[in-house]
Amino acid sequence: MSGSLGSQIVIGEVESFFKGEKNGRGLIDKDKFLDAVRRVLSLSDTKLADYLGVGRTTVWRYKTDPGNASVIEEARAYLDSFFDGRVPPSKMTWEYFMALPHIRRWKGAMDRRMVCEGKQRGWMRSFFNLCKYMKVLPSKVKVEQCAQVVLEQRDRYYRGEPQIKGFYYSVLREAVRGFFMSVHNMSGLYMKNLGIGTEALKGSGKYARQYVPQEVRHQFELLLFQKLEEGLDVKYLEVLGNCKFNFSTGTRISASLAFSFRDHQYELTPSKWMFEIWDKGSRGKKKRWEKILMGELLDHFKAYCALRFRIAPGYLEAELPQVTDHLFPSFVDGNGKVRNKLMRDLVKPLLVEAGLQYKDFPPTHIWRHTFAQEGLKATNYNYELVASLGGWVNTRILKEHYGQMGECAREQGLMKAMGFEILEVKRELAW
């Protein structure tokens, strides 16, 4: 069998050779070859063959063909421009910067860590501006140089002074940490010792203690049903469903709107619904969270789904995935992009009308804050459980922003540990 397969390969190569494809003709031309060189930044037969989708022999024949000598010379000149410093930093363009080996390596590391595209663009643009400002190429930049600029920007930031346009402290420190940790394998502790840490920024957690009280939640629901009766606009029903989902699971607005039955895992049973939600993890990375609905919270969400998608409650588990790709389709455009602003614009005035007292508040993220505070009370401040259910990477943020365990909870825990029988106070996470 192996001999037969080997014969087939040889015959195939001979046939392609005599069909005019020797030296790459018919498979590679000048434009394709130079585009591949620009993409992989190499003249390696293997790398070019992988990119072009041809055999290494085909690439080797093309490169050694005397008729292609001028093309190879052009490719070498292009590659030399990246490695011999002919382009001064002041003349460095964004396209040139993105093609540099160090930056490509950095981007590859971020892709593997599943850092979202928005974060990647912000960090790389900030580092590009930093290199231009310091007049140095990424391959020659020193971490000590960068640390000095970061510390200068930090001092401006905390003094409330204007920062240098294009690399603000909040983004610049993340960019510098990411570059040197990904490309030069520097440790986070070393970066912190240089003053490039990850401490909370001023104003962090500004809105964390805000929440929507239960009486306001009920009034908010009544207002939404009034809107539905007045105009029969299905968007108001989706607003209610989304707010209840985010309140019940602690999910961020972008992640809940993006959920689709086609692209995510889910489990729908009569007593439990579980959705796989890709939401923010740590340092801009996406992470898979399992969001669970049970009991009364599930009953509320089932009522929304039955109304929105016109399915009898008893058939929801079987028919819901077949009806629509998204849970909240009015807030997802034809390209799959979520419409966060539309949701915020609809929610905010209704919360104010329902009696929410804050002058300034995040109209959709406030549901995550509400889940955190009510979830902690309902679980007697079980930070690990609430972090797992709501989607926090660790308990630090919960403890810092949503309150430390109360005296009553500590006393009850101590009494239980000492063997005393205590009267449990029933607390519920309820809409």
C-alpha cells in the first residue's frame, strides 16, 4: 500500500512538471510570491509553501529559476528594510509597524490568549505611538525607557494633568506590559517592580454600589408592558427579557446580546437552562462562562421566550433553538454586531421613570452590579459562588467593590463552626 501511494505522489509531480508548472509557473506568479513574502516576512521555502498552499519544491523551483531573479531581489530588499533599520522610527508607518517581526509575535501571542480585537488594536496603537515618541523601533526599545514614560504618564494621570495624546496611562501601561511579557518573556513581578503594575485606576468601581431596588424593578417591568400595549414594539419585550437575564446571571450586556444558538453551547431542560456565554475574563481576554437559570428566575425567562418567539411553554426546550439564532434578535444587526447603544437608550429613561434615584448610572451594567450585591446577600457572602455564577475571574473585585462580609454573617459562621444551632434567615435572589 505504501509503495502504491508513493508511486501516486511521484506520478503527480511528474504530471504537474510536464504540464508547464515546473519552476512554479501556473501555481506562483510575481504578485502571489511578493504578497506571500510580505505576509510571512521570510524567504523560507516551508513558510512560503504553507502560505501559498503549494509544495516546498514548487517554491524552491520558483526561487531558483533565473527568470525570477529580479523578483527574488525585490523580495530581499523588502525584507532587508525590516532588519537593517533603513526606515527611521520617525518615518515608520502603521502598516510597517504591524509587519515588524516583534509586533507580529506580540499579536500572535494575544491571538492565542484570545484577547479581543478591540483591546489588541488599542494596545498596539498605543505602543506604536510610544515608539514614534521615543524615536526607536520595537526591536530596539528598552523596557527601562518605556517604564520612564509610563511613570511620567502615571504622575500626570493622578495629578489630573493633560496626558500626551495617543498613549494615555490606562492603556499605555497595559500595552507595555503586554509587549515585554509576550515578546521578551519578562515576568509580571519584574514589570511591577519597574512601576508598570495593574493597580486599580482612580474612579474604578465608581458605580459598583449602585443597584436597582426590587420595587423599581417591578415598576420598570410595568412600564415596559405599557410600552408594549401602546405600540406593540417587540423591542420593549426584548429589553425586559435582557434585563431579567442580566440581573439573574450577572452577565454583561455585550455578552448576553451576542449569544446565539448557532455559535454557542447550551442546555435546556424543564428545570434548568444553561447558556455558554463568552464574556470578559482577565486582562482583556475572553472566557467561557456557564450561566444558569433555575426556579423562579427561569420561570420569568421562559415567559419572555414564550412571548417573544410565540412558542407554547411546554415546547420551549425543543423548539426555541430552531426559531432564532439570537436570544435578543432586535439588538443584533445583519452582520452579527450587537447594538448596545440602542439597548442603553431604551433602558435609561425607563429606569428613571420607574424611580431609580441616581443622577448618573450605567443603565445596562447596573444589572450586573445588582446581581453582585443581591447574590452576596442571598448566599451569606459566599464570594466564590457568586464569582463563579456571575462571571468574575476571582473574588478580589467582589470584595473590593461590593462590600465585605457583614458582622452578622461572620457571627453566624462562627456559631455554626462551634456547633451552635442557629436560625437561618431566608434570603432569595428574586426579581
